[in-house]
Amino acid sequence: MSEILEHVKNRDPQEREFHQAVSEVMESVKPVLDRNPIYRKAKIPERLVEPERVVMFRVPWVDDQGNIQVNRGFRIQMNGAIGPYKGGLRFHPSVNLGILKFLAFEQVFKNALTTLPMGGGKGGSDFNPKGKSDNEVMHFCHNFMCELFRHIGADTDVPAGDIGVGAREIGFLFGMYKKLRNEFSGVFTGKGLNWGGSLIRPEATGYGAVYFAAEMLATRSQSLEGKVCLVSGSGNVAQYTVEKLLQMGATPVTLSDSSGYIYDEAGITREKLDFVMQLKNVRRGRIKEYAEKYKTAAYQDADPTADHNPLWDHKADCAFPSATQNEINGKDAANLVKNGVKLVCEGANMPTDPDGVHIFLEHKLLYGPGKAANAGGVSVSGLEMTQNSMRLSWTREEVDQRLKMIMKSIHTSALEAAAAYGQPGNYVVGANIAGFLKVVDAMMDQGVV
């Protein structure tokens, strides 16, 4: 599939993350295309790598000092073959067209794996909510929605949260959408529980990753009980990964943010996790405060010039990268292998670079790629859409059980697809093929559109 990758690189040479995502998927599905030449004839690969629609717009807003600020907003509607576009909004200074195209491309296959009828999309802005007042965030969100509302809807495109977009931001965005459209509909997921949200949605990505890890371990007659686990990040995904690991008897020992990371050899307990949730979700503080409060923990500042991340250089059984893309490179992966890690389960989107992936596969680690392992979040988003359509609310236990069954189904689909195409146990190949087949068969049914 080198010709597709060359085509993508020549057309958009600056979009490195998108190139990486396309390369991984196209390499995985080459046997499918070889076995089914009709897909090549229908130009399926060429169609998959082009978004169906890209919306880019300016977002002017006024800060608390009365100064006018201008940010850039985006929405990538990548593929709607199996349902409305579905994917989060990311507010972060690093946001650009290439990163959002990579995220939207991954989202297409992730959503297909969930078994729910959702297409793939992604959006966001280079706006940074960190350090902003609630009033500033509200003004930005309202102005962002003044453009985006034209392009989304419950049966068209249903955004959610992502990095920098939590319950506060979803509330402000939805409020302006409701005002502009004069309707109350399930156009967002991740909503507040008292206005259409679903139980388990905040926990879903972290819980789902741990459920997926448990399924992988079960193939080797093991469980998470007693396993020492490295977790990166300290936001929503990391917090609930730690919570579910504790419930399943594991011992999480690390957390991080952009300033550095903590290593607590004694283990992050329920009490310590409650402190982290208060620190991050309410006070919006830095993870360094954890080490100041708990003397069992060591803290190390982040070094952007380093060639590896020391968080991944501790002895452990399992690793859950839950921060951001490409946080594990080849050296990090080698350190994980050296220190006894036998399972890597990705809570973030594409957190391992190609060198790292190669090392995990070469050493036959149980490696759950993000498009399968972190699909729990969008799965419960899909369940939230269903509840909104039916005008009802399921119990916490019912949603959690449905999430667990979806993650089990994703695991089974990936394993079966990998085996069917001669790569038994390779979750990267299996997840890509299983998602790919569902999307492209729908595209074939619908013709050249």
C-alpha cells in the first residue's frame, strides 16, 4: 500500500500524525485488499483517506481584560458510511488539521468496532482552556458553537469531549447549540446526568481499557489481580483506569501531566485517587502536589529534550498509556520490555510510535492498540445516543454491563480477524481489519458517493 501513503504524503506533506495512522491501517489491511480486488477497483483506499467534509473557521472572543482573542476551529467529518459522524472535540494549543485528520481517521475504525451505528469524525480548536476563567471558557465555547452548529445534529454529526473538553465545556457548547437551533436533542454526548447524559460516560474510556486488558490476559489464563501497572496522564482516562484497576485487584503506581510524573511504589490507593480527582477536576492543579502530600511518592519534572520518558522505565507487569499521541517511542518500548511488562493497553489515541509498536509485536507482548482498547468511551457515547433517542435513562449497572460486553465483543472481533488473515494474536492487524471490513462493505453497498 505504499502508493496510497505516497499519495497522502505528497498531497499533505506536513501532516505527520495522519501519515502514521494511514500507514498503520493500510499495512494491516493489505491482505484484505489482495483477497478482495473489488475494493481496489472501487478505489476504497483512496476514498478512505479523504475526509467527506472539512470545516475550518475563526473563533473570535473577548477575554476578562476586554482584549479580543482569535482562535481557529475545525470539524473533520471523515466517514459516515455506517452512521452519523461521531467523535470528540479537542481544545489544545497543538491542535491542527493534521492531528484532527489522524484522530478522525482512527475514529472511523474504532467506531465500527463498537458494533454501534456510528461514523467517524473529530474536531476542536487551538484554544487552551488551561488558566482561563469559567467566564472566558464560556465566551469561547459560545462563539465556537456559533459556527459549528450549522454542521452538526443528532442524525448528522454528534461531537463529544476530548483533551481540554470536559463537562464544563460540553455544557457551554450544548447551551449555545440549544439556543441557536431552538431544540433539545442528543447532539452531544458526555452531557450532564440531569440533562440527557449517561451514567458511566466519564468512566467509560478508562473502564473499557481495563476490561480489554482483562480479556487479553484471559487468553493466557491470567488476571489483573496483583499486577503492578504503569499509567500515564492524570485526566479523565487515567483517573478511571486507575479506579477500575483498583477494583480488579491491581496496583497502579504512576500518573503524569505535562509538567512531570509521580511514581508511588506503595501504590495509588482509593484515598490517593480521590485526592488526584479533587486536584485535577476541581482545583486544576499539577500532579507534583501528589508527591508533596504523599511521602511514598517520588516526582520528576518533564524534560522535553529527553529521548525517552522515564515514567516507562519502572518495573511493572502492565502499562496503560493514557495521556496523548506518540508518548511511547522505541526506547520507551524497549525499557518496558526490559522491566518485565507483558501487557500494554492504550487508553490514549495512538500513544505508541511505529518503532514502539514494532518492539511490542516483536517481543509478543499483549498489545491492545487504541482503536480497540480505548473504544469504551465512544461505545458509551453510542449508548447515550440510544438513550436520548428513546427518551430514557439506563441504570449504572446496565450501562456498565453493556460496556463490558462491547469490549469483550471488540476483543473477540480483533482476535478472529487476525486469525482469519494469518496473524493470530496480533490485535493491531485484527482491529484494523475488523473495523475496515465493516466500513468498506457499507461504502460498497452505497455506491460512489
